[in-house]
Amino acid sequence: MLFPQHPAGGLKKLGKFEDRQQNVLCDVTAIHETYVVDSFGNTTNPASQFSYGCDSEGGSSGSPILNGGASRVWGLHHFGGVNNCNNSATHMSDICADAGALLSCVNN
């Protein structure tokens, strides 16, 4: 998977490794997850999240999470530090369902 990002509006970076040595490619570690997202105990929509090991920097929320061939957006990154320091994104299927006619989404 690929994680293009503009951390804090800085230079564009492409996350594709889980480790500094660049030996382990990023991958999804859990799907259909529900996470607590703030100090008030609010949670994400049930089962709307997936986690992955790509490294990220603050200010990267809203970045697309792409499949390895970069032909499909799997989700949108929105926070880190979940599920053993992984990152989390909202599944595109949930985003498409909420956006309705505002987005042209493919169902596969």
C-alpha cells in the first residue's frame, strides 16, 4: 500500500515502508475496527476503520491510502497511534455512502 502525504503542509512524502531500514512494506493490519478518537470518549462509526503500519507525520490527516498499484483509494487517513502505534483510516465505502452524489465511487 502507499500513503502519499503533505505533513503539516510541508513537502510531499510517500509512505510505503513500516521500518526505517525500508525492509518491510506497509500493509493493512486490521479491518472493520472501531476506535476511540478523542479525550471525551467519542468513537468512530462502528467498524468503519482500518489500521496500517505506514509511518506518518502530524498534519497528514485527509491523505489517501492507496492499494499497492495506486489504482484505488482504500480510505482516508485521519489519526495515528492506534492498535499498537499504527495509523487509522476510514474505509472509502463509508465515505462514499455518506457523500452520495458528491463523489463518484467504484464499488469494488
